[in-house]
Amino acid sequence: MDRPWWRIAVDVLKANEVHLIPYVPDNVLKPLIAALHEDPFFHAFTVAREEEAVGIVAGAWMAGTKGLVLMQTSGFATLANVLASLPCAFQIPVLMMISERGTMGEFNLGQAAVWRTMRPTLEALAMEHHVVTRLDECEFIFDRTIRQAHLTQMPAAIILSPLLTGGKAVTRQVVA
Amino acid sequence: MIAAHNAKRMYRFDLMQRLVARLEHEEAVIGGIGNTNFDLWSAGHRPQNFYMLGSMGLAVPIALGVALAQPNRKVFAVEGDGSLLMQLGCLATVATLGPKNLAILVMDNGVYQITGGQQTPAARADFVAIAQGCGLSHAAWAADETDFERQVGHCLETDGPHVIAVKLDDQPPVSQTERDPPQIRDRFMRGMGAKRSKLPG
């Protein structure tokens, strides 16, 4: 049986010695977060805000430990200033894995509205980013994006599409 | 209620010199945005210094990352009061993770000095009480220069995480840090032993 996307993520992170995983959680990320906590190779922990996680991963990399930040779309929307002035300006490979909320069946209007800011922000920052939609492309995109970030000392974002993860959809309007 | 402490208002550059003079084991120092890192720079560049130029509020998270990566090296985060206000949640994160090698130095002048001295919205806040409320029990105001040096020594000799808060006077920084982020990052990585290069550094 095929490995699920989150198991592939765990395997690729391990193969690339990405050890430190600060995160702000999301429902879609639950199986990945659980797997990271179960595996003593990883040091996964929550932070109060995504900006904090960017600082932690930047500091750790400069001191010899690789890391990756987990977040959802709305969390990414809080990051433009720190991404521009820390990993982009200092050339630090801060890696981000973002569960894509706000599209393909989103029920939360706030998520749908903030979703529209993500790609324009990544493009304005000229930051490498890839959207993963298919299980068969998962390992290649994860692995090559992480390798390139480390080799070029530049930050990068991996966006987990609902096409890959199933997203968090509801089928009808919830009325109280 | 105005914050209950009787700390003397001290000169930031003098305190930076006193801190740097105590560092004998290649301790890392992360200087927060603006005048905080300007005076760290002015106290004499060390390869183990990182000068943040932007990303206001991230001195403590960056220092936490360094501390987690190198648990045998002492790491100081030097952060202004206005900057810390932007990222107060990081104090809770530090308390939860409990890195023994991390010390946070809060430089509290009560104003945004670099933008013209406007008051911060924390006129009635006590940063030591905030840190303690987040779970950082080793947090104290430094009463004067002698007490500051004693507390720095305590940070170097005992397990943390520690917080030292100081009240500052209104003197401006001595000089400005050279703004060349990749160079700063490269020097710091060499200072951390995380990078080897044949290029002269």
C-alpha cells in the first residue's frame, strides 16, 4: 500500500536531517504532527505565533541544526515582514510546510479571503515555492525543495494542496 | 499601579561593554533590532554576535534556535522592550522548552528611541512579572551596574533559562552596525562552528 503524504514527509525530513519542527497546528497536519511527536529523531513543539518559528529555525540553522516550520495558510499571512528581513535578507534556508486552507471546498470565509494573499506574497518575495497535489510527486518535490533550500541557502515553501491531503471540507452550511 | 521595582536607569552601551567583558567561552549573543544591536556592535564585534536588521521581536526566538542547536553553549538574547512587546508569546515558549543555556536580557527604556522617543504602550507593565507569569522563574530586575554584573555571572554559572531586565536612560547609541546581512550571517556561522570556509573571514 502507498505511504500516505505525511509518512513520506516524515521519511524525507529524516533523510535530509531536518530535526527541529516548531509549528502552529492545523487539522490537516494532525497525522504529520502526531508522527513527528512519536519519532524521537524529531524535536517538534508548538509556538505562540508563526513568526517565532521562523526565528527559531533561522537561529538553529546558523548554529548547525536543520529545521522546518509547519503552519496553515492563515499563519503564513502573518509572515511577510520577518521572511523579507530575516531568511531572505540574511540568506537563511528557513523551510516552511503550509497546509493550504481557503480553497477547494473551504467553509470558512476568513480562510478563503486570506488564501488569496499567499501566492502573491511568495511571488513578491521571490521565494521558491511548490504546490504538492499528487501523492506520486510528493517525495520528489519534498526532497528536492529541501535539498535546494539548503544548498542555495535560500528559504522555501511547500504548499500541501487539498488535492493531496483531502483538506478540511464540509458538505453543507452549518446552521445553529 | 506602576511597576514595582527600584532599578536604576543605566546606560545601554556601558551595560553592553560589561556583558561582553564577561564572555570568555565563545557565548552567542543575539542583538535585537535597532539601538540594542548597535550598542552590542559598538562594544566590539565578536564572531559569536548576531545583529538582527529587521524582523522586530525575533531576537529571543533566534537565540532559542541557537540554544536548542548547541545546548553546551550559553546564548544571550538582547532585546528591547518595544521589540519584546511584539512577541511576548515567545517567553511562554522559552519557559515550556526550558533551555538551560539561554539568557534573555530585556533593555527597557520605555520608548521607541530609534523612531523619535515615542512611549511604548507598556507604561504600566513589568517585564519581569510578565516573564515570571509565563513560567520563567529565574527573572529579575538589575538594581544597578554591580547587580547587573552579578546577574550576568549567575547566568553564566547556573542553569537557566534566565531573564535579566534593566531600566535604561535616554542616551543614544554610540555607532551603527554595518548593515550587510549575508556577511553578518556568515561570520556568525563561523563563530558558532557551523561553517568552515577557505574564504578569509
